[in-house]
Amino acid sequence: MFPGRFDYHRPSTVSEAVRLLGERGEEARLLAGGHSLIPMMKLRMAAPSDLIDLGGVAALRGVRVEGGTVRIGAMATQADLIADAALAEAAPLVREAALQIADPQVRYVGTIGGNVANGDPGNDMPGLMQCLDATFTLVGPDGERQVRAREFYFGAYDTARADDEILTEVSFPAHAGRGWAYEKQKRKIGDYATAAAAVLLRMDGGRCAEASVALTNLADRPVFSAGAATALEGSTLDEAALSAAVAAMQADIEPASDNRGPAEFKRHVAGVMLRRAVARAAARA
């Protein structure tokens, strides 16, 4: 099918984009990579009056590592994340996850901002950003504000971003020197995860001094599991600690049965992914 009629805009600055978004009203939509919005428009499940294409806003591109903090412009593509040498050194978990998103054709167009902003629980980056304790910068008519990734998602496609705001940047602490892993089970190449786990570990004297755990596509929002992290901290990552972490994670997720399998199967896969992620992160720590 073909999308309905709409007006197209291509601003060159963030302020121009914010102005257009306010002027065109609540039926206007922002366009980043387009992998979520365009298919919905073709199916007539979305019918925006206006498309505001952020592809011409140069200020929204680029990756910077500054004094132990990583800053990524919202229009940086997944391919940009994979190719950036400084990012691979400062935050290798991001590159590992980006390589598991869809396929090369998608990664050359899909953006980090689009991936995290629309609130799709199947997207890989929202859970990853919770694991990294990232902060999202939002710009609207009232100025700029920051929201932690762990406080950004309320439910499927329901986020803290107001309709007249644009997500402009993602930032988080570098994690060079820590163990990391993103384990993802999917039905086929290019598919959303049946279940995925992101893990960061800091080891000290053979024990886990600090941990962070987040899950993908196991609820109507990304899941940051503080309980799973607590179960790992202070342990040698032995079987008792791993079992406690899996049990805590299971209490946090709410998988639904769908064409990727029944909820019970997803719970099993989630446990497998978490164990694998912890093992691989520990080996890298």
C-alpha cells in the first residue's frame, strides 16, 4: 500500500525542527531512519499530516568521547556506531549490540535516536541504554532537559518525550576496563529478539564489585533489573549467584506469548541469555 497525503519538511537546525513541530500540530511526526514510521504509514496505521525529516540537521550527527563520557548525536546511524574506533574503545558494548541489529542495509540508515525514542520494546538500544545508565537530551519550545534512560520508558510506545520535543543526544559513561556482553536470541537474521540481555561487570579480586543488567523484548518496555545486578554483586559469579540473578530477573519481566513463542519459552530463553551474558562479560573483565 501507499501512505496517505502529507507535507514534507527538511529543516537544517534543531531550532527550526522544534518550530516546525510546534507549528504543524499534534499530527506532525519526526522522521529519523524511518524503519518504524514508514512501514506504519504504508499500512495506513499511521497517517501524519506532516513529516519533519531530521536528516538535514548536521548538529544531530557525530560521536564524541569527552573526558570519560560518550556523547552520540541522535541521527548517528548504527553503521556509524560500528565504525567509530573511539567509541569501540570507550564503550565496546554499544558496537557489539549495533552489530546485532537487523542487517547492513538497515544499519546504514537506522539511527540511535529513532531506535531509542519511539518506545518500541523490541528495539535493542533502549535496554542497552538502561544498562549503560544513559541520559537522553530532549529539546522543545521550553528549552533543553535531560531524562535518564531508566526513567524514560512507561510502556509500549509510551515515553517521557513530549510531542513537541526532539531527542537530540544520548550520553553515558565510558566503560573501558569493565566486562561487557549483549546476548540476543532471535528466530532469524534481521529479526527482533525473542529475548536479549545486556550486562556490564566490574570485577575486583575475583569478585563482582559492580553489575548492571537490562533485558530486551521481555515486557512492554525495556527492563532494567536492579535485583539481578544486586544478586551478582559481591559474588564470585558462582552458580548460586547466577541462579539468584536469574530468579530476580524473572520477577522483573512480563513476556507475552506471540509468534516468537509462548511466554514460558521466552522466560526460559531470558535465563539462558542472562547466564551467557554474565559469563562472557566476566571473561572480558
